[in-house]
Amino acid sequence: MVRDKSRKVEVLIVEDSITQLRQTEHILRKSGYTVRTAACADEAMGMLEKVKPDLIISDIVMPGTDGYEFCRKTKSNPDLRSVPFILLTTLSDVEDIIKSLACGADNYITKPYDEEVLLSRIEDVLDMAALPSNENEERSVEIVYGGKSYFMHSKSRRILQLLLSTVDNYARTNRGLVKAERELRNLNRCLEEKVEERTKVLMQEVEHRKNTEEQLRQSQKMEAIGRLTGGIAHNFNNLLTGILGYSEYLLESKLTEGDECRSEIIEIKHAGERAAELTQQLLAFSSRQKFKIRIIDLNDLISSLQGMLSHTIGEDIEIHLDLDPGVGNVKVDPGQIEQVILFLAINARDAMPDGGELRIKTMREETDGGEEGRPRCVILISDNGCGMNEDVLSHIFDPFYTTKERGRGTGLGLSTAYGIMKQSGGSMEVRSVPGKGTTFIMSLPAVDEPVSLVIESEDINGQDHGTETVLIIEDDSVVRTLASRILRDRGCTVYEASNGADAIDRVKTCGSEIELIVTDVVLPKINGPALMERIRSAGIDAPVIYMSGYPSNVVVQWLVSREEPFLQKPFTPNEFLHLVRSVLRESRT
């Protein structure tokens, strides 16, 4: 008998995976089937008590009753025995096929399946079920697999259908394997062609990564050093403010030319100035100091250093200057450039332990093209010492790298000099031949502007007296006491505060009298700008001067505006009074 394909076929799908259920349901409904669904076997068996579908499709692995047992119970029910049953499974082992036969399934489909396979199997099963039934076709079959016996009573054609489906599955799998093998061979050929090329690229990438990691480590090292030097500079500058301030205070206000201790005080001041230069050296190395930029004549700067260089490197080394009159002017911090030349001269001296010649030459180098092509002022510093090999040259500007014996060098000098030149917009190169000496070549952009005038600060004794009331907020007692004394000696009324809480108390008691506030930027528990906001909220609008031992380009993150007056420690009494008078005069205009 041929199946009537015009009749709607009702299919019951039993699947615990909602995704799989919806997918199968969509395929069947699209193909014209009527679909019922159940999330488990127990729910499906309850539905079968009321309806008899034309086909059951069930997953095998489900919570509670599995698909094998569900099929077995359905086939043992006389009313449902004739309903075709298809099992869905992700399993494809021979034993799983045998279990499907043993439980009475009419066919099975292995997940994941194509839509075409699913619909083809359904049609085959429905066509087989429509054939006339012949009880004589029933066969009792025993199958032994893996040491286990499986018994089944089934129509031979159903067994044949299951076996054909199995063969079809394996044929499909085999075709897929053949196709995959062919594709794999093609991929292998392509891979072999690209391996050598890619290996070269990988080697380049590995080398680049090594360089990048080295740069990162260097950057991290420099950042750590920068943080350290910033803290050192802050503490040193507080101490140096007291040393330089009190020594100048004594020299200008208390000691006359005939005082016996005047020369000792001068030496103390000079020692403090050298310590301040050392602090600037550390900050230059870590790129944290703010340069005091002005326009200078390069030849004048070098000429003024000749005497200092002679004393520094010794009489057994001859110094020769070859200065080009047309070299021109540069825009730099002269103190920093002096420091670089001194570094290189000392380095040259160490390369000539038995004496030699140090030559300093300047020249103008004309170039073409845009901003980068501006004329350059070049300084060459040469010695005829021992020279350096290629290995030493490759590390010459690295921080802490030194060829000197322990205790004779820190390895900071040349790396600091290199950093100063870079920060000044210039460059530094080195050429050396072992046994024939070394030449350092420094280049700076030339400028057409005239040399900047240097205005000396007014003498402390020339400062006029005042009657203003000033609040000084400073946690360092040496700096606070010095600043207060300088102002009191000039006639000012001074209130002192060592922290934010003290300052707020002072404002509460005498806020209306305060005409100027001088505060450290970094204070315990609160920074100076934040403290000023609280003071302003109390109605005090007196002008403010910020001061700090940290470099100005570091403390600017705390400052409300870069236009606010800032006093860098260490400062001298003259510098302090000059800024105070300037701010007070401006506040009255």
C-alpha cells in the first residue's frame, strides 16, 4: 500500500534542549508537518495517553527516562506499537546502534544532522510504516557485541532499514573524511610554502619584541629613578633653602667685610650652591626639572668656562678652544649646557691619565628645509685619550653604565648629558677609535634673536620695608622660620602655620588682616591648592604664592592655574622678597 502524502502528518518531538527542539520543529513545520513538542519522556508519555501521532522523534540522553526506555515502553503498548519511532543521538558507536535495534526503534539520526538527512529519514520511515504488515516477518535475533548479548524481535525490513541508515551514516562520514583529507593535503602544501617565509617574519618580530621589552624595562627604570630623584630633590631643596637662605642672610645683613667668619660663611654658601647644582643634575637625568631658558652666545658661554675647566681637569691636559665667530646664538638653559661640557671634560680627563689635549670647537652647520632644517650650532669636544671600542660605544649613554672601577664613577654623567641635550632640542653623538681618542658632537638649533639680558635680583638691603600681614604655611620648620624672619625683618607681620588645620585656625582668628598667603604645595593630609579653596570659601581673597621643593613641572598637576606665582626651592632671601613685593604691588593695582 502506498502512503497518502496529501494527508497532514503529525509528529511528536521529544527533546530537552530548547535550541535543538526549536530547530527540529522549524524544519518540520516548514516542510508541512504538524508538530507537537515535549521536553522529556515523562511529559511525552502523558501526551500519548490522549493523542496518537504519526511519528515520534526522541532524543536519547534526557533527564529522567532516556530515549531507549521511552522507545521500549512505546513499542510495548499495543495502541502505539505501530507508530514509527526515530531516535536522535550525538552517539555513533556500534553499541549505540545495537541498543537502538534492541529497544525497537525504526531508525536513528546522528547529531548534528543536515536538514536534508532529517527529512529523508522521516520519509523513509513513514513509507516503510505504510507497507502491509506481515507478522511472519517478525524475527528473533540475538546480537553479541563487546561481551554483551542483545535480543530483539523485529521485522526484518526494519532491521534492514536501520542497517542501511548505519551504512549511509558511515558513507557520509567517509565522504567527509575523504574531502577533509584532500583539503588537508592542500593546506599542508600551502603551509609548507609559507613556513619559511613566516619563520623569517617571526624572527623579526621576536627581535622587535626583545627591543620593545628592553625599551619598556628602560622606561620603567627611568620612571622609578624619576620618582626617586623627585623625592630626593624635594628633601634636598628644603634643606638647601635653609643653608643658602641663612648664609646669604648673614652675608647681606649681619656680617661686614672685616668679620673673621665671613669667608667661612661664603664657603658654606658656595657648598650649598654646589649641592643645588647636584640636585639639578639628578633632575636633569630624570627629565623632571624645569629649565631656565634664555638666549645665549655659545662662544661666550664656552669662553667663560675655560678657567673652571683648567682647574677641574688639571694642568697636564692642554685646553684648546677653536670658536667660530659666526656660530650664533642658542636658546637653552646655560647652566645645563655648562654642566654637559663639564661632564665631557671630566670624562676626557679620565681617558688621558698621563695627560693630553682637550679641544673644544664650535661651528655653524647650514641645512635646508623647514623647521627641522634650521641652521645648527655644533660643539665638538675631542680628546686624544685611550678611546672606546664598539661594545662600549653601544652602551655609552645607558644609565649606570660605566667602565670605571668601583667608586670612581656612577654611570650617570653621560646619560645625564645626553638627556639634557635632548630636552634642549639638540642631539649628541660620539665617535671613537681605540688608542686614538674620542669626539663628542653636540648640535643645537640656532636662533636669530639677540642674547637675553640677565637682570640681577635686588639686594636684600635695598628692599623697602613694609607693614603687610602675611600668612606662611610650610611644614618644614627650617624653611618656615627663614621665610618668616626675612619678612619680619622687613617690617611685615607674619603668622605661621605648619599644616592645613593650623592654617584654617589662623584664618578664623585673623583672616581679615591677611594680605598675602605663602604656602607650600605639598602639605600633610592636604595640598596647598586644596587648602586655598577652603580658605577662599571662608571669604579670604588675599593673593597667594606657592612654593615647593618639587620641580615646577611636577607640582603643576596640583596648581589650579599655571599663571599663579610659584617659587622654586631652594630660594634666596633676595628672590623671596622680590617675588613677595611683586605680588603685593600687583594686588594693589
